[in-house]
Amino acid sequence: MFGLIGNFGPWELILILVIVLIIVGPGKLPQVGQSLGKALQNFRKAKEEEFDELEEKKDK
């Protein structure tokens, strides 16, 4: 079941984009993209900080 999660082809991505466009609407789509970008940026920052902490503990 979990092996199917990563198998997205171009038609599946187009379908997902169309569904999101219908649900959110074209007016709010830029806001959704901006929020998603900020969330990914915060996730990457937290991940890097966690790896840095682990490296510091490893060096001690």
C-alpha cells in the first residue's frame, strides 16, 4: 500500500492540480502556494537545526 504513494505520473499530478484549483479557487491559489512554500522553508530550517544539534552531540 505505501509503495504506491511515490508513483505519481504526469496525469496524476494534473488531476491533483485541477482538484486543488476547484477546491481553493484561482483567486486564493497564490496564497496557498506562498503558505506551502513558507511551511517547506520552516521544515527545512528545523531539519538543519536538528542535524546540527546531533552533530554537536556526536562531536562531544
